[in-house]
Amino acid sequence: MVKLNLNNTGTLVDNSFIISGAALRIRWMRYRGRFPAKEFLSAYPEDLQAFLARAEEMADRGKLTLGSKGHWLTGKHYSSIFEFKMPVTRAFGFRDGNVLYITNAAKKADTVKAQTPDYERAMKLRADFLKRAKK
């Protein structure tokens, strides 16, 4: 079981760090003072644990062994977005250098078309991050 970042009293430390591995660092993306993906996944403890296990593999290897657990989206518009797949939810993120930022999460949709608004949100948050990073 992967553990969340806790302080010495066992309280969750409110920062963006998830895990650092040989290939990548993975962080929650902060947007308007909040962590949208972290907040969403916290409501699904089993999926949060599954996500953290996938994040650990991604940080160590730079990819997931099984594409059924996550993959880079295809197509010109969404190819910069990585999708982590858990049983009930999905989490989305993008890479900037050697850091993968987790932008948002949502319940699993029945079709790719139904999941498209979540991809669009990930693209919006990525654009916001890159705009702020240039300043």
C-alpha cells in the first residue's frame, strides 16, 4: 500500500508532492489554491490507493506495464494528457520536464466521447499551468 505524504503527527500535509522515482516526479497540480484531482480521488479511497500504486510504477519506470491501467491519450489534441485508469475513476495529467502533474479526476465514463469533457478540463488546467510557468 502506498502512503500519502504525512507529517510527523500523521496528518496529511497539504502540498503537491505525490512520489519521486528514478524516471519521474509526480505532483498534484494546484489550481486556484486547491488540488482538484487529489480532492476528487479522496472521495474514492480504493481508487486513490490504486492511483498511488500506478503513480509509483510511473515514477519508477516512466510508463505503466499494463496499458489497461493507464496510457497517453491519442490524437493531436489530447496526446499531451496521460490517463490513469482505476476501477471507478480516471485521473489525468501532463508532463513538464521530468514532472508529471496530475490535474483532475473524474468518474469513469461509459465511452470516450462521454469522457471528453474530462480531457478538455485536463487541457485547460495544463494550459493554465504553462501560462503561469512562463511568467
